Amino acid sequence: MAQRTRRPLIGVTAGTRTMMSGAWAGHDAVAVNEQYVRALREAGARPVIIAPQDEWSDEEIAELDGLVLTGGTDLDPAAWGEGSVPTDMTPDPERDTFETALYRAARRNDVPVLGICRGLQIIVIAEGGELHRHLPTDLPAHPSTGLEPTRVEAQLDAASDLALALGTRAVVTAFHHQGIRAVRGDLRIVARHESGLPLAVEAGSGSSVLGVQWHPEIDGQAGAAVFESLLTAIRHRDTVTVAPSLV
């Protein structure tokens, strides 16, 4: 295969926010934290924002080199057969459906995926898993990470791609009040908090999938290795792809 001469093209999912002031107050805007964009650019990628109102075909997803599922509000519990509880944030079922479809299309088309916080949870639910609804109530040993960004320690499985990037111990910035209760399908847990809460997953086979229950985009240089791991997965995929025979 010819050597890559352009920056990897990475789709970055966005949500919808209602503008609160100015001439367009009350209108919805497509919004994503610019720190995701900055982190990807610094890693050498070219980010492309994907709006939840815009369906993508498999052919279009296949044109991407990678996909980042970003953070945001709680998932709709109806997705894994549960009803709402008072501690839930307001869900966004449209975005849930949109990002789940993107994830499944990426898996079908061998497009590496990085899920961050809510993005990790999209991956887990898409693969048939379950979530804790309210931490630390559901897991008292876990610190309260839902009120503000909180530094926590992740213990990583040495036999994981994530450990190649971060080592077997990493102090990371968490900002979530839900978390993984169970993983199923093709996922395996590759990092945990000392409370037992899973903090990262990888796909056991097929296309590259990494999900982290923290925010590397706000960890500066310390978080850069997570985004660089996505580019490493892209390079690896390109290397092992066999070019068509000419004879």
C-alpha cells in the first residue's frame, strides 16, 4: 500500500445545544467541546464534526480513517430496558440513536473507534452491556465524579493496547456519574478504578475499539497518548491491509 500522504480524517460526534443569548437565542446549535478538535489536531489528525441530524451511509463512514464518540449527557435507559430514575440527566435519544448507528457502521467497515466518557457508554450499550445509573450510590467505594472533573487512578491491564500507550497505572480526569456495570459482546475490560468500576474497554477482535471513562482531551499532554493510540490503530490497519493483486 502506498505511504499515507495526508492527515488521517477523524469523524468527531457533536450534540445539540440551545443558544441562550444573542440574535439566535432559543435556536439549536451543533456543538462539541473544541478540546477534542485541538487534541486530534495536535496528534496529527484532521477532525471533521459530524452533526446528529446528518445520517451517514456505510460508504461515507468507510471514507473516514477513524471515529471519536464524544462526551455529553446520560444515555436513554430505555436502550437497555430500564425506566428513568430521578438522578438521570435529561437524555438525548436522537443523539443516542445517531451515535449507535455510527459505531456499528464503523465496526462493519473496519474504521477504528475511540469512545470518550459518554462515547464509552455508547459502545458498551451497543454491544449489549449495562450501566450503573448513579455513582457513587450504586458503587459506594467509587469517588463522586459527577459534580466536577476529578483526578482518579486507573489500573491498566498490561496485556492491552491502552497499556502500551499509558503503562499499567495512569492518573486521569474523570467527570461522570454513570459507569459500566457489565460488558458483553466483543468487549473486554482493560482498566479499572480501585473501587472495581471499569474505566476502559477494548474490542477483543475485529476492528479497533477503545473506550475510556475519562476525559483525555482535558488532560493536555498527559492525555495525548490516548489520541495517539487512535492514530496508531489507523496506521496498523493500513499496514495489514493487503493490496489487491495486479496479476
